[in-house]
Amino acid sequence: RTVYLNGQYLPENEATVSIFDRGFLMADGVYEVTSVLDGKLIDFDGHAVRLERSLRELDMVNPISKEDLLEVHRELVRANGIEEGMVYLQITRGAPGDRDFVFPDPEETEPTIVLFTQNKPGLADSPAAKKGMKVISIEDIRWGRRDIKTVQLLYPSMGKMMAKKSGADDAWMIEDGFVTEGTSNNAYIVKGNKIITRALSNDILHGITRAAVLRFAQEAQMEVEERNFTIDEAKEADEAFITSASTFVMPVVEIDGVALGEGVPGRVAPRLREIYLEESL
Ligand code: PDD
């Protein structure tokens, strides 16, 4: 695989980063995942805008223009022959000479920028989308700035492991009784013709797929309500689903062992997936 590191295209085994990198020592960095379908980048602009925002919120310097970033994405997709898959991008605050809680002077320490691709054939035509997924609920004990897409992913990883151990696919996180989001996706329930999802705040990531799906839903005359919902309300919903760049729209058919409706994907989530894939290509 060809990867990109600080201005260079390299074979993956030649791309190395300092042990003093603050991404490695302190999870001091941000990332984006952009999906690729038919060799084309999906929603690149949205991801680039959110990246800018994440960097700004952490007082990090953006080392690359949007135009150059697009060029690097395209070049990696081309070089690695990606038809379906994703491009991962990470920017950390770089590698000062020592470990220190204080941010290094941006004049002296350059950010580290890494991009690589992952090939995922069958991403659009996923069997999981036809079957639907099972989720469990866990307490949301992450920090309070989940709107910033940082690389602090230990708790989401643990949540995913808890789900796997109990025979489920993912975990929905709960704070003060209300669902925040999935470990790496936004969460929705459907009641009748109404799609309900938590409103944007610092409590959740402002999903790029979320924005697109809500827009498509409204264009298709579906009703959208942005408000908090509890896990109990979710268990009584007609349908549920998640969205993210790596799953698009994926139906949820079971929550904490409780089947939703008939326990198979309903009407709204598969329709939204279809619309999303059609509109994105
Ligand atoms: N995750 N919420 C969280 C906590 C996420 O990590 C993600 C994305 C989303 C959905 O955002 P978007 O639609 O922009 O992908 C919501 C990526 C895919 C990941 O970590 O792999």
C-alpha cells in the first residue's frame, strides 16, 4: 500500500513517526474517515470542513490546504486502486523533543499528517445492511467535547468489545438516561413516518453522513425531529438505525436483546440507505 506522510508518498513500511509524537503519547490529534464508492470520494467537502473545525477547537495549525488534501485523497485512491473502501486521515500536534503537557510552540513543532486507504470490497452491497445489527446500551463516560473528532478512541473500542462479548454488533451510549450516539456512528429511531435523532451539541459528533441523510429524508417528505430519546423509547420504536461514513445507513433490529418490530430491517432505514447510496454516487 502507498501511504502519505508529511508531504511524501511512501510504501507503508517506510512511513514512520517519532516516538515523541503527541498523537502517540497523548492522543493529541484529530482524524477523518472518508468513504470511497466506485473509486469516488463521498462527501469530501463535509469532512474537510469538519477537520478544519476540529483543528481550530484544539488550537492546532492546519498543515494542508483543502485543495492539496483533496489531491492527496485522490492520489491514494488511484495508487491503491480503491473502488470501495475508505481514506483515513490523521493530524497530530507533532513531535516535540520531549513529553510535556504544555502544547509545543507551533513555530517550532510541525503537525504530523498521515493518510492511508483501506480496501473494503462489498461496502455498498453489505449483507449486514440486509440483516440489520444488534446493539447493547452502555454508559457514556467519554469526555465532554465529542463534537471534536479526536483520536481518543479507547472507550469506543471498549464499547465495541463489550458488544461483541455479548453477541451484539455495537453499543449505543447513554448519558443522563438519553442515547448520545453509537461507538462510531450517529443513532436514530423511527416512529411511524418520523425520524428522531439527538440534536447537535458538544455531546455528539456532528456526523457528515447524518447531515446528508437528514437532508435526503426531508427531501423525500419524511418528518425529522431532532431531540433526545431514551433507550426505553428506542426499544419501543418501530425501527432504529445508525449512520456513519463507514456504514452509510445501517438498520438496527435489536437493542439490549429486545427485537424492534419484527426483528428485521423495517421500511425507513433501508429506503434511506438506498437514497443515500444513489445520491452519493
Ligand atoms: N466514525 N459519532 C462518532 C462517535 C463517530 O466516530 C462517527 C464516525 C460518527 C459518524 O460521523 P460521519 O457520518 O461523519 O462518519 C458519529 C468514523 C467513521 C470512524 O471512527 O471510523
